[in-house]
Amino acid sequence: MRITNQELSRRRFMKTALAGGMTAIASTGSWESAAAMLAVPVGRSVNGVGIDDPELVQLSINENPLGASPHAIEAVAHKMFSLNRYPPREPVLHEAIAKYHVNDGISIDMVATGVGSTEILKAIGMLAMIDGGNVIEPVPGYGAVSGVASTLGREPIRIPLTEDLQTDLNTVKDAVNSETRIVIFTNPNNPTGQLIPYTDLVAFLDSVPESVIVCVDEAYIHFVGDTSYRNMVGLTKTRKNLFVARTMSKAFGLGGMRVGYGIGHPELISRVRPHLLGWLGRSVLGDVASIAALGDRQHLQDVRTHVSREKEYLYQALTELGLKPVKTETIFVIADMGRNTEPFIQELAARKVLIRQAFGMDNYIRISTGTHTENEILIEVMKEVMSKGV
Ligand SMILES: Cc1ncc(COP(=O)(O)O)c(C=O)c1O
């Protein structure tokens, strides 16, 4: 039998590992006994997907509770002996992204990739504001593009949401002036989880001059309940000032891989590229994981189904606890506690349950959807802390 390079590498890897620290473990017999030797007695068993601490309930940073697509994990495993290699210069990832958006007619010259959508948002903000001007953002909002304005020493124009947490598009439109270079919408929004209707966004686009970039951050778009909701990607072919940011970190479960992308008219993309790291900002593993994840529609659907089911569980459980949860179109839930939530959040953290305050909304907690076990533990611990009057 011909031994492939991969098999050779695997054998070398095992040999080296066994010659090192793993020898003692291996010689005691089975892998089970080795695992038992390493196991620390735990107070509770959560074993969140991808979390080393078996007790930790991590629900504060909107991670995918089911993990990445098995195809992505397999693709990474196949590439683990290529860590010495630079990523391919060829736009393989761009091709996979264009293919994912094939129904919208997206070509690779309409795609830019970045180190998470964080890099993408920073780059579009830089492009828009480097020569002066400003950003308008409804608040509370995610704030990444407004952050660029602050870095450049300019004050972002912040337009408060309405009482019922909706984006006031008329007020945003009225705030646009000759200095405005970019308007950013996070849709659905973080931290409120609310969605701007498609037709309202199109009307907004119609109402601003083409010199104003309209950036729509669709980080959570896969979790929108109404599956007929039209995203903004399809409009980028005809709207030269529309830029859509997407991430592989949420629905695709690749937060640790740091891959995001932007979609826009080829002219806009060619202007944003100089502000991005480009191929040296990509990684061998991030590329293959993303390509595999984009191709796994079943996993995406499983994630959506799980999140929507668990959000229903959380809405009900939080209501039973006397809180006022808000229905969201994202991976997280928010709930009004009627008082500043920071002390409560600290008490949960002391019990290894991590949630956060919905930024800019002192009375609200924001909970990322976990596995069912994680969500149940969260509710139990919340009950315990609330019974102490915190
Ligand atoms: C609305 C929104 N946009 C962008 C990001 C950045 O994500 P990443 O850099 O992992 O793509 C986040 C992360 O939580 C987010 O909530």
C-alpha cells in the first residue's frame, strides 16, 4: 500500500506525541483511564461545545451553541499539517462566498474578505471617513463603524431608537447632511435583536445621495424568523453605495477562525480593498473551514432550528421568572429586569454563568442562546440568585 504524505504526517505526529508527555498516559492502558486521570471533579457538568471548562456556561458573546459544521471540522483536520504554508493567493474563499450568494448574482469582484467582520466594518468605516466627514448610527447599536469615527477624532452622530426599540429611519434620514459619509445599520440589530423591514431600508437608500455609503451589518440575518425576509445582498449589484457586512462567526459557528466578508458593487469593493489586510489576513484553516461551512446548508438549518426552539424556551422561562423578554430575530434574547442589571450579571458570573448587559440598555440582560443544558442551568442559577433578592 502506498503511504500518502498525510498518513506519514499522522504517524510522525503520533510518534512524537507518544515519545513526549503522552507516553505515561498511554502506558496505563486505555484512553478512558487516561481521561479519568486528567479529569477534575466538577460541581456540575455543562460541557458546552468547544469550551474546555466543563462547568462554564458561556452565554455572553453570541457564539454558536452547536459548533461548526462537521464538514468544516473535517476540512481543518485535513489541513493541520499545512500550518507552515501561507494561505493560497487564489480567491478560493471569494469563489465559495460568490457561490453561496449565487441566487443574487454575486461575482468574486463583489466580495472582500477580512479578519472577521470586525476588519470589514473597520475598513468600510476608514474608507468612508478617512478624508473627513462622519458616520450616523442608530443607538444602541453595535458601534464598530462609529468606533472608527472616534479613532479618527470625530464624533459619531447617534440617533436613538424609538421607545419600542425600533430604528427611526425618518430621523436618521433627517440627520444626513453634507458631512455624512456613511450610515450604518445593524440588521437585525445588536443589542436589541430587532429587524428593519426590507422595504423601509430600500426607501432609505432611495432617499440619500449616492455619495453616502449605506452599510448594513447582517451578522445575524440567518436567524430572522420570517424566511421570506429579503436581505440586502441582491441590491449591491445596482446600488453603488450599498455595502453588506457578513460574518462566519455566528450562524456558521466559526468565531474562532476569524473570517468575515463584505459584499458591494465592484467599484465600492475595489475602493475598500486597500484598507483590508487582503490575502495575508486570511488563514489556511479559516479558508478551508469557511468554504466547507458555506457548503453545508443542513448544518445551517439545524443551527437555525435549534436557536429558534431554544429562544422559545428562554422567552417562556424568563417570563415565568417575572422578567420581560423581548422577541428577537437574532441568536440572542434580551429581557427587561426593571432595574440596573449589572449586580445581577456579576452574581451569575460568580457562579460561572456568563451573560451580559445589553449595551446602552442598563435594565436589560442579553443572553446568547446556548445548548438546552446551558439554557436550563442559566434559568436555575437565575432563580437561585433572584431568590437571594439580587
Ligand atoms: C452585529 C455584529 N457585527 C459584527 C460582529 C463581529 O463579528 P466577527 O468579527 O466575529 O465577524 C459582531 C460580533 O458579535 C456583531 O454582533
